[in-house]
Amino acid sequence: MTTAKRTDDSSGARTYGSFELIGRFWPYLKKYRGIMALDLTFAALTTLCDIVLPVIMRRLTNAALGEAPALTVGSVLSMALIYGGLRLVDAGAFFFMQSQGHIMGVGIETDMRRDAFDHLQRLSASYYSNHKIGQIMGRITNDLFDVTEFSHHCPEEFFIAGIKIVVSFIILGRYSLLLTVCVFAVLPVMFFVCSKLNHRLRAAQKAQRFQIGELNAAVEDNLLGERVVKAFTAEEAEAEKFEKGNAEFRRIKTKMYYAMATFGMSTRLFDGLMYSVVIVAGGLFLLYGRITAGDLVAYILYVSTLIATIRRIVEFTEQFQRGMTGIERFYEIMDAPVDIKDAPGAKDITVTEGRIEFSHVCFEYPDDHNRVLKDISFTVAPGENLAIVGASGGGKTTICNLIPRFYDINSGLISIDGQDISRVTLKSLRRAVGIVQQDVHLFSGTVRDNISCGREDATDEEIVRAAKLAGADSFISTLPDGIDTYIGERGVKLSGGQKQRVSIARVFLKDPKILILDEATSALDNENELIVTRSLKKLAKGRTTVTIAHRLTTVRDADRIIVLGKDGIEEEGTHDSLLSARGAYYRLWNRLSGEDDAGGEDAE
């Protein structure tokens, strides 16, 4: 189906430098500095064989070619024992790196995923209006998988490469400083060229990750709406839309592989250049007696070790860039501002009566700056059932979203029992407010899990009592496992009326002082509407209730009705008084009371 464009594209986001990302990533590594220190120590031990072997071969060669050959069986065996012992050390060090190093990486990944999830829980509804769930899921799952490898391989590989380069320079410099300078002069040029090519590779990696998120979002959207797709025979259109995204992914990944190939080609050319320097300069030095045959053998082995190290770094570069991209996308989430948060010094709200006051409230949505409420003022008395009606887009649902602070108002004041809701803690405010919505969201799990949502400490007796009060016990008793029956993802195994009764039971268990009913019955058939309406009346008893309704027949018994229009509150009163006034409510009643509004109203 056609979807609105979202602002997930990272092209408009800030650019993170590599040093900035590593600096911000350091606290996660620092937590495991003990394991990291051991890991790097063992990484150093794995370099011993590569460093010692050229020295052994130099001694063997010089001993064999000397004027008085000093090569004996004993010397050969002693060097073989030394090398064999180093190999045992290498094997033990490698085991530690592969086990504890990866375990450390998993710990870091887990910490980052926990922080990302906690931050996502605090982000406002505006963030989720502008970011696709598939993109977000990709950032806290697939992207962080690569961070696991990055977090321990990156320090290991660069540490090992640094040791080999420094030690090789020192040892080779003792044999022939001039030849050593000639060989190592290639490295700065190589690193400069590779760093330039790295930028292209990183950009390609990031574009690839973004497109994977787009594909995930498209698949999620299709699977969640599979019944709509089938009902409207839109399979071909959906397949065509997916194929476009899939083709774009192929194009981006092809570009990435070209960048990788260019990077790899450049390093191989520099490999050849380094070997050429050794062949030409080393051959001339050997010809003029400036170096021994054993020294030249050692040179070739050390250069081979250097080239193998550089190739390893090249192979690691793709993993490095994946890790850096994962860290970057992680911080794009972590840097998303928390718009709705506790004010400094906020205290828990104390709700004794449940009086709600809106005083000159103005509000516009932050993403499109569409002003929905203009200078709205009204009071809901303790225990009163206030109904809000009006044309779609007038701000009814917006009012419901403002009471628990899903959004913050632009100006004015909203208070509960005289307490400014922007000055109390979000947790206490939302505990005091219960919401029953038209679009019921149930979590994958059992009936018990969904009723006890937010009340994990609830006893079985409390859960059963809440189910009975909501009228849900009648159908729960018919389920295979009763209250412990698995209801599927989003409660797909339950009917609309059953899902609504579970959501009402959830609010009964919460036992809030203030109740918001947002189109709670508009999506139900007549039979289920009657059952749910009875449950809602029991739920609303003794609570301050704000009811949003599109079906005017559902609010005729409200204590007071407010009619919202484009310019604010047009009129208010009881059902009978508003009909007698023959104003806006009267016109709405005549137009809507006889219609079948089971589809509900558009989202505001």
C-alpha cells in the first residue's frame, strides 16, 4: 500500500567524525578495561612467532653460509624447541582472544542495546511519527551485532599491527638502517591513500545500512497489513514496491563492493611496491656487501609479515567500517532529543479528587506545525463524565494525548487537582491516568501478561477480579488455557470485542483516578458494543472521565458534553440542553446519530 514519506533518511542528519565516535564509544570499552588489558596482552603474545621466526631464519642462514659453518643438530633442535614453545603460547593466547574477547564484545553490545532501548522508551510520539519501526529495529539489532566484532577486533588488530611495525623497524634498522628507511617510506603514502578510500567505503556502508532499514520497514508494513493487501488484491503492487527497494539495495551494495575492490587493489599495489624495494635495494646491498644473506632473508620474512599484517588490516577494514557505521547509527538514536521529560525538581503528583483544568491551552504538532487547539479552557469536575465531540480534526484526541503528556502544550496550563502536570513526574502522572482506546494494542503473550501490563506485582486474585469487572471472564473461561492462553502477536487470536475487554481489565487493575475513553467502542459491532459499554460504565464509576466519541449515541448519558470546532469550544451542556439549543451539537446529532460509524474517525 502507499505509505507517507518519513524522515528516516540520514542525509539530513549530522555527520560524525571517526575520532568523535571512538571517543564516545570509549566509556563502553572502559567498563571492560580489565578484560581488554588481558586481551591486548595475549594479542601481543600472538606476535612473538611472527617476530622471532625471521631472527631464527637469519641465524640459520648465516650459520650455514659462514666461512666456518656453525650449524649443528643441537642448534637446530634448540631453535626448533624455542619456536615450538612460542607456538604453544600463541595457541593459548589465541584461545583467550577468541573466547573472552568475543564475550567482552557481547557485553558491550548488550550494554549499548539496553541504553538504546531505554532512550527509545523516553522519546516522544513525534519521534515515532517520523521514523520507521523497521529502521529503528535495524539500529538496535543488526547494527549492534557488528559492534560486537568491532569492539574487540579493532583494538586487537591495530595493537598487533603497531607492535609488528615498530618491532620490525627496530630489528631491521639494526641490520641496515638505509634499507629499512627505503622499505618503510612506502607506508605513509599507503596509509594516506587508504584513508582517502576509507571515506568512500564508510559512506557506502552507511547507505547500505539505511537501505536495509527501508527494506525491513517495507516487509514489516506488508506483513502487518497482509489482510488488507489480500482484501484489495494489492499483491502485485506490493511486490513491485518491494522490488524497487530491493533493486536500490543491490545498486547501493554494488557501489560498496566497488569501493572495497578499489581499496583492496590499492593495498595490493603497495604490497608489490614494498617487495620491489626489497628486491632492488636488497639485491644491490647484497651485491656490494652492505648486507649478509641471512639479513636479506630476515628482511624478506619481515616484509612478508608486514604485508600480511597490512592485508589483515585491509580485510578488517570492512568489519571496521561496519562497526563504525553501527556506532554512528546507535548515536543517531541516542542523540535524538527527549522532548517530554521531567522538569527539574519535579515531584510525584497527588491525585485526591481528580479535577482536570485546561486554561488557555494552545497546541500545534511539532512536525507539521498544524495548530490544533487555540486558547482552549474548560474544567472537568471530580467524578464528572465529560464527553468531547466534534468534527474530525477538531482536536478531540489531541486533548486526550495532552493529559498524560504524550505531547507538551505550546502555551497555557493543564492541571490536575491544582498541580501543573508539566511540573510533576511523568511516571506518577501516567499512573494516575487510565486510557482505553479504539485501537487496542495487545502484546505477544498470554491474557494474564496483557492484563497485568504495568502491574507485574499483581496477584492472581487481582487479575481475575479485574477480568470479571471488565466482563472478560466469560470468554477467558472458554480459552484452552484460560487466563494463561497465548493470544498471538498483537492479540490476533482474539476478536475485537475480546481485545477491548482485556484492555479494560488492564485499566481496572491499574485503578486510576482519571479515565480517558478515546473512541473505545466505535470499532465494535452492536453486540460487543453493548458488552463493552457496560464494562466501561462500571470502570468510569467514581472516576473523573473524559470520553471522546464519534457515535453521539454513546455520550448521551454524559454529565456534560463539549462541542469542539475549528475555533475552539463552540458550546457545552447536557445532551438534552444542547439539542434544545439547536446549535452545533444539534446539527451533529441529526447528521451522525443515524449513521453507521463503526469505522471510527480519522486520526488527528
